[in-house]
Amino acid sequence: MRQIAPKILKTCVPVAVYIVIWQLLSMLVGSSLLLPSPKDTVAAAVGILGSSRGWSAIGMTLVRILAGFGLGCVIGIALAVLTAHSKTAKWLLQPLRSLIKTTPITSFALILLVSVISGVVPVVVSMIIVMPMIWQTTEEAIRNRSPQLSEMSQIFLTPWKKLRYVSLPQILPRFFATASTALGFAWKAVITAEILALPRFGIGRQMQDNKIYLETPELFAWTLLVVLFSVLIESTLRYLLRKVGQRYD
């Protein structure tokens, strides 16, 4: 408890300061249409969480995030293995990775809207954003494995044990660190794509509707909920990845 208390204070004190500043600015502006107070925002968030439509939007957005993130990881790992072991593949695919990394999210979303169902666009955009991050980090981790350990494992270990005891412990730490960061980018990509694609259900769709109808407290409430759910899911992912990583220590 003595170790936990300082960590809680270290987090809560800055948050409390920001809330006070937010309240003062809201009082100075004097209009919830321009800047709602923390109280109005929390009340709107409670209303969202108390409605079936709110949970439908949250549920669909979470499904899209996890689907895009999962697909991006799977494809990124496959491409990393390919380009790490084939110079020809790396030569051919390196420009593609650079192109994906430098193209704005909005461009991908607008291009996909021409031929892809609006509800699928956020999934594909999220996958496209996550994939090059996982791809590059995993490829570098594979290439930077210890050659001495690899040579020794070829003599004394079976292929499975070589993967389990030699390769994965060298690759997984960097992969896990990047995966946690990539999940945060997946959140941003999905919300942005939902705002542009306007699927029937989704947090981005609700935020766009709130903006159109000048429902500023609800818009702030959705932003608050996005931050809270993002922190919760990223913390859960880090915990699960840490548990998996302990098996390879």
C-alpha cells in the first residue's frame, strides 16, 4: 500500500488540477455550447452509458478496433518474417511500407469509401495503420537476434525449442512494446474513419452527429469516454502481454 499510494497521488493530483482549470475556463466562457463544464460533461457521459444506443456505438467501435488491430498484427508479423529472411521481398515491399506510413488516415478512409462498406472502412484503416508498425519492429527484432545463440541452438535444439527458448525471448519484448503503442493508434484511426464513413453505429458517428446538432456536452462526453476506454483497454493489453511474456523469460 505504501508503494501504491504515491503512484495514485502522482496521477490524481495533475488530473485534479486540469479539472479545476477546465471548470474555471468554463465559468469564464459562460456557455455550455462553447465549453461545457466538467459536471455537464460527466452528466452527459452518464446519460450515454445509460442508453442502449450509447452501448451499441461503444460495442461496434471496440469490435472494429480489435478486428483492425488483430489483422494488422497478423499481417505485420507475416510480412516481417518474409522481409527478414528474403532480401528480394524486402526490396520489393520496403516502398509499400514507407508509402503506408506517410499517407494520412483521412486519405485511406476516403479512398476506401468509394468501394468498401462504411462499417468495414474503420477496420481496414485501423489494420493499415497498425500493420507497418508491427511489421518494421518485428522485422528489426528478427534481424537483430544474437547470431551466437542462433548457431548454438541449431546444434543442440529442435526447431520448436529454438523458437521457444531462443528466438521468441529476443523478439517478444520489442513486439509487445510496439503492440501497446499500435493499439493507441488503432483507436485514433477507427474513430477518425467512423467520423468520415458514418457507419450506422460507432463512437465517431455519434461525435459527428453531436457536432452537427451542436450538442457540445455530449461531444465532450464521448471524448472523455474514448480516453477512459482507451486507457482501460491498453492497460489490459499490457497486463496480458506481460503475462504472456513471463512464459518466455
